[in-house]
Amino acid sequence: MVDMHQVEEQLKAIGCNFRFFGRPEIKELTKILLPGETIAQCTNGYYAGGIALLCVTDHRLLLVDRKPMFLTIEDLRFDMISEIDFNHQLFTATARIFSSNNNSLVFTSWNQERLRRLVEYLQHQIVRLRHHQQRIVQSELNQYSPQLKQVGQFVTPTRSEQLYAPPMLAQVAMQGSGNVGNLTTTPQITTTGHTPKSSYIPIVMSRKRKFPRFY
């Protein structure tokens, strides 16, 4: 819980002096704000439930609607907001805020300039949060990239291709499938008359064609 004097000092710092209109909502802010949380922008207006106070802090977006025997509080974290639309009319301005759970908040204010500053601050905070999350993900990828490269080298089929695709198959592919039967493979004979184990070349088998070649 925050002291009422601290809330009023924060509102004066941003040029919001609500002496008569919106006093119940300001009193509720003393119960909602966390110690150390700072009010960045605030404005009065109305939404689907009636007249309310829209306030953005350095941590979240708050909608406070305090009426006799009724209280409505909507708390939106910056990471929950997916889209923000701002519409400027002749006497009013409207902000549409969409959250990740497919909920939307439509808020209209008579103070167009203040609502616009609130939306701009909210957009900057969301963009900064997105960049911060991207840097965290990128740093984690850079941290594990050497291990991923080692795993990728372990599973690469380069060695298997060397073992199971000897140069004889490449020669078959270059000469065409019709000359497969003419290729014969013989083991290499050394001067001692023994066949080296490392020079083994598999024999390529072929089937005779039953149809003419122009088929």
C-alpha cells in the first residue's frame, strides 16, 4: 500500500491534478500500487462500464472504476498486450488495447493529448520489453551454439556418404543407367598377392531391360 501523499506527488509530476473528478479512483490507487511503482501517465474517461481512470505505470496498465458499492480493476501487464490502436476525433480520442487472451479494452477520453501521451509511453514500454526478451533469447542461443555445432557435426551424413557411396557409383551416374551392367569391380591385388581390407569396393548389380530403350 502506498501513501496518498506519494500518489498525489506523482500525479503532479506528470501534470495531472484531479481535485474533484476521479477522486475515488485515485484513492484506490493507494491500495493497488506497489512500493516503488511510479505513475507515468494518467487520464480520465469512459469505457464500456462507465466513467473510469486509466493509468499506466512503469510496470503495468491499470483501469480503475470506483462507484458506490461497485469496484472494477483491470490489470494488464506489458507482456500481455498484443496490439494498440489510437483514434482521434474532434472532441475525444479513443484507445483500443488488445491483450494476448483475445480480450480488448476500449477507452475514450476528453483529454486527447494526455491519452495520446499515455498510448505513446505504453508503446515504448512494450517495444523495449520485446527487445529485452529478444536479447535474452539471442544470448542463450549464443551460449549453446558451440554445443549445437558439435551435435550438428556428429549427425552430418558426410562420413556415411563416403562409406556407402564410393566413386564407382558416381561413375555410374555420369555414364548413365544403361552401362551399369558393363561395369565390373575387381579387388586390387598387391605385390604380395593379398587383397587389402581397406580397398573393398561393393559390386554393383543391374537388371536386364525387358523393353526396348526407346520406351
